[in-house]
Amino acid sequence: MTSHTQLATRSGIALDVRPATEADEAALTGLFDQVSDEDRRFRFFTAGEHVSHEQLEPLTHADHFTSESFLAFDKANGELVASALLACDNQLDTGEIAVSIRSDYKNKGVGWALLDFLGQEAQRRGVRRVIAIESRDNHAAIELEREKGFTPQDFDDDPMLVVLSKTFA
């Protein structure tokens, strides 16, 4: 299991990132209550005022290799500001990534830092490519991922979704 990792955002925020555990469910519930309704819908593909225990289950019960859920804390105040997930197929060929950021920490480089971090974690596991499945309405995430070298393609089963992928050399 990965221990604590220190990251710096482009705006100078120091993040302390660690794997989530079962004991973090309440903290994650609180985090997602501070994520915008739209971003919560983009993350879970359902509209809801709060996330459910079932939605949090994959975030608190990762196997720490093919799947890992990370929590990012602002080192200045100790507050949980983001959640980042890497979920790989069993062959460790492809890893799906997802990042959710507290509303008041958006546009401060947290997403950039966590996308880079997830890419490094995927490569450390030998993953060949990472993908992000996004709603076509999630323009901010799509733009960020494209800036980070992800290539968009249609999602076969749903015209409202797009898959962005990045292959490692």
C-alpha cells in the first residue's frame, strides 16, 4: 500500500495524499456534500443530493493494487479537499481514473496534480493506458484531460459519454 505522498498544485497548495480506508466513509460523505451538484452527477452519473454508502463502497474498499482510492488533504488546514480513484482491469492493461474536488478548491491546480499522480500510480503498476469516462457536458474535465495528453473518443454504448485515454510509452 502506498503511504502518504506530498504534492504541490500550480497555485501553491500543498496536498497530503494517502489511500482511503473503511474508516474514511464519513469524511468522504462530507467531501461529496461539498462537491457541486453538477460535479457529483458527473462523478457518479446519477443526480442526488448526497452520495450513498453503496456509491462510497469502492472508494473505501480498494484492494490496493488493481484499485486504489486516494484522499487529498490540504496540508495547511488538514481538510479533505479531493478524492481520486484508479481502478484497473485484472490484466493491469487499462486503468480508469476519476477525480472529485471540493467546490472551493476548483481551479487551483488540484485536478492537475491528482491526474499526474494517478498517471504515475498507474505506471508504477505497469498499466499501459488510463481512461476517464466523462459526460459530454463536463467540459471542464474534458478540457483538463486533453491538456494533460488524453485523447477523446466516442463511448460505444452511450452517446452522452466520451472516453478520454492516455497511453504510456
